[in-house]
Amino acid sequence: MNYLEELQKLRKKIITKTIITYLFIVILFIAIVIIISSESSTELNYFIIYLIFLIAFGTFIVKFVTSKNVKEYKKIYKKNIILETFKTVFTDIKYNPESGLSESVIINTRMMSVGDRYYSNDHISAKYKNVNFEYADVEIQDEITDSDGDSHIVTIFKGQWFIFDFNKKFKANVQVCEKSFDGARRGVTTYSNGIYKKVNMENVDFNKNFKIYAENEEDAFYILTPNMMEKIKKINEELSGNLLFCFINSKLHIGLHSGKDLFEPNVYKKINLEADKEKILNEIKIITEFIDILDLDNDLFKRRD
């Protein structure tokens, strides 16, 4: 049996289990409505509440009964279709869908709090245009307590984390945070410990959209040249989501708070190899555009050093 046949077999199992589960929920709902209808008419007002509860319960049960098949489906899909598509664009690929970036990587950038819950998967290490990079999906959640004393789980980051070799050597760390991210989420640190100083660039539009922090102001101006700032602005215009940039240890870390994962197959959709590979190639562009637009393969400055 080839991988396409195996995927089709797993997909049918997932769909069958989903249908059976929801049929059970429908029958249960009908039974509840009949019971309620036999009582006072005022009780009928509760049927919407019961329906919402049963739908939520059914969704949970579906995830539970299909989890093993879904996990196996994604593993086979990623090992074959996604990895083979990567090979058409990248070289020196190491792809582990079940592992991610260590939370210490995020912590060491001082860009983000890792909150109370940290998840990461789909780790990729590869080369594009001779530029080494790493990528992983990352989700960070925090538990907060409101004024009433109730606890809530809040997602402070969900998206992609990239690490690229940078084409300039620098001594001190520089960080750039999109202001819309800082206002909307609680994850970005305030740098009140004095290690980082806020820097204003000469580009007024750039200052309007981004906050810049640096250990050394000179390195901020060395890295964030007028050309680099225009490139960052271009990326910001082309990508949906909020951006964080961290220039640290001759690496460029980029956090893209997109609110979604990449390279996740739809287990309920029939596989169309051509269309699926085209979708993956479009998602790959998020990685390649950083290298292309920021001109990270240009090693002129390193050769000068």
C-alpha cells in the first residue's frame, strides 16, 4: 500500500467516526427535546442551551475518538507530501513535525514572555539561497485573573518563529517590535531593567509603526539602515499578522503572530496532490520572502569584515 492509499484509508476512518459521533449527538438531542416537550412549555426555552452544550460535547468527543487516526494521517502526510515539496525549494533539510523550538530559544531573545503554557512543533532546519534558517510553529498562552477573581487562558502568541543567519556582524542586540502587537498582546516585555534602551530612528514612518530597543544605540543604526527599514516595512505590508524582529548573536529572529499554524493538512478534504503542493508552496513563501526581501544572502558586509 502506498502512502496515498494509506492516507485515504485513514481519512475514511476519521470521517466515519465523525459521522457516527454526531449522529449519536443528534439522537441524544431529539430525546432531550421530547422529554422537555412533555413537561411545562416554559422548559422549552432551555433547548438552545442543551443544543449548544451537546455540539460542544460532540466536538470534544470527535477529537477524542479520531485523535489517533488524525495524528497518524498528519504524520504520513507531512513525511511524504510536505517534505517532498520542501525539497523543491530548500536544501540540507531536517524536518521533524513532532518537535519544535525550545522555549529557552524564545526566552533568550528577551522578546517574548513564554507565559504559563508553551507549545511548538513542525521544526524545520534547512538552507535557502545558501542561508541557514530554522522555523517552527509556536503557541504561547498565559493564565490571567480578572477583577472578579476568575481565571482565563489568553493566547499571547500564536504563529511562526524564524531564525535566520544574518549578513552583518554586530556586538550588541537590537530588537524591533510592531506597535500593533505591543498594544494588542501582553507578551512583549517592557525592558524596564535597563538592559535595552528605546531608540528613535530618523525614519518617522518607521517610528510610527515600530518600537526599537537596543543594548547599544550605534548598533541599532548600523543594523537598521534606511534600506533595511524600508525592507521591514515592505514585509509588514505583505504579511498578515504582527511582527517581532530580534537581531541577536549574529542571527535574526522573527516572530510572526499570525494566529494560525502552517503546513497543517485538512483531514476531511480529499487529497489533490497538485493543489496540495501548490498550497504548501504558497506557505513556503512566508519563509523565502524574508530571505529575498531582506536580502539575507548578500554577504558583502561579512566579506568586508
